[in-house]
Amino acid sequence: MQSLPILESHTAKILDKPLRLQEYGVGIFKTIVTKSALKKAIKKKCVLVNGEIATTATFIYGTEKITLLEDKNTKKHKKIVLSLEVVYEDNYLAIINKPPGILVSGNSFKTIVNALEQNITKSNLPDAVAPKPVHRLDYPTTGLLIIGKTSTSIIALNKLFENNEIIKTYIAVTIGKMQDFGAISELIDGKKAISKYQVIKRVSSNRFASLNWVELTPETGRKHQLRKHLLTIGNPILGDQTYFLKDLKLKGKGLYLHAYSLVFTHPFTNEKLTFVKEPSKKFASIFKKINL
């Protein structure tokens, strides 16, 4: 009954008890590796069960033929023209240097996700998928971002993040006098959140009293964690337009927060990987000559 091209098919295994399609179907298709992505495909009527359009209420009992169809709207999207710096790439994953002022993903046209296809070489492994970021960086934040290139590598990288086996270090310029080092453990949205910091150097500022070059290591991954945490101790990040102290908002210079380094073990080669990307010159220039 369908006229759209078939991307993948799967025959359901015999089950002890029925499962909803959106529960059973996670991981059965190489091109859909998350529950949310499967749910979107179902809502777009791109999933058939025994030739009939499936819904989120469809149950799987066993032996059904589950088919994934091509989204008819996929080819209508214009391609974004955006050159990204690729720091590292192999058949499983890539590391890019995210520029400022762009979303990693979302409904906007200009996103990192939409620009990956033209910047990342598609894997030649059997479970290759469209390149996908496996973590987030805020819209104004720059720096290192990990991209998965196969369904198994995306799952494996997500597992490394869940187990805190990827060490991320950020560099920020913060406002005001602060201790040499410390840990911030304020809850974020009611959830545990821990950020460690160390001041590398300071410089006096007429407007901000002191500006600090700070290395930050988040031990959890809450939304806007570093920005929120630094505000709670009275040392917000320079240029932050959302989390700031009254009369101490710097406009027009962007956010001084950069994802500086990544350290983790490659989930397939077991090689210890370390990546470092220096922040833009605007960071260092503050500590040479103060005009703020």
C-alpha cells in the first residue's frame, strides 16, 4: 500500500509478552538508534507493521514484518553551506570545532547537524548512519564536539558519557574575584550537578574588578551547567547574555566559554585519545591589554 522507498525491514522475534512498537523497535533499524527518533518516524507514518501504517499504540507480538520507509520530506530540505573545522575523523567518529552562534541541533535551518553531511565523510561500515552529535554545546559556546558516524558508535559514545568516561575541560573568562580553585555542587533543575574549576591567571579590570582565565571540568552534564554554576558563586562568564550580574553584562563580544579538551578511550580501537583546541584570540587578548 505504500509508494515510498523502503529503507530497512525487520522481522520481529517471538516475545514472551507484547511490547509497544516504540519500545520494541529501538535499535532494530541501523538508521534510527534512539527512542525519540523512532517515535518521530512513527508519527511521520514512515513505519509499517505487516504493511499497515503503525502508530505509537501499535503492539508487537512476534513474527511481524516491520518496515521503515523513506521520509518523503527529507529531500526537500535545502542544504546549508557551512564549513566546519574537522579536528579528527575515522570510520566510527569525528571531532569538530564548533563555531559560535550556531545551534548543535533543533528546528532551525542553520544547525551543526544540517552541516555535517558536507563536512564529514560517511563511514563505509555496514551500520553507517548520517553523522550525529552525541552531546551538546550551547548556541554561543565554541569548541570540541564529538560526532558519531555509525549506529553502534553512537550507542557506545553515549554509554561513555553516561559512565563519565569522557573527560571534558572548558576554558572560560569569568568576572570578579574568585578563589584559586573549588567545586560547585548546586542542584540544577532539581538534579545533582558538579563543576570543578581552577583559576589559571587573573588581570585587573576597571569595570569588572577582576577577570579570570579559568579551567572548568564538569562532572555532570546538565543544561547550561557551567554558566549557571559560575553565576551561583558570583563569577559569571564574561559575555553571557542570560546568566549575568546586574550592570555587568558585556554585549557584542560573544560568550567567553570554549570546550577546550576531550580525553577518552576509543570505544572500538581502545586507543587513548586526547584532543585539544585552543580558544579564539579574543580570550588571550584580554590578558594582554584591558579595555573592559
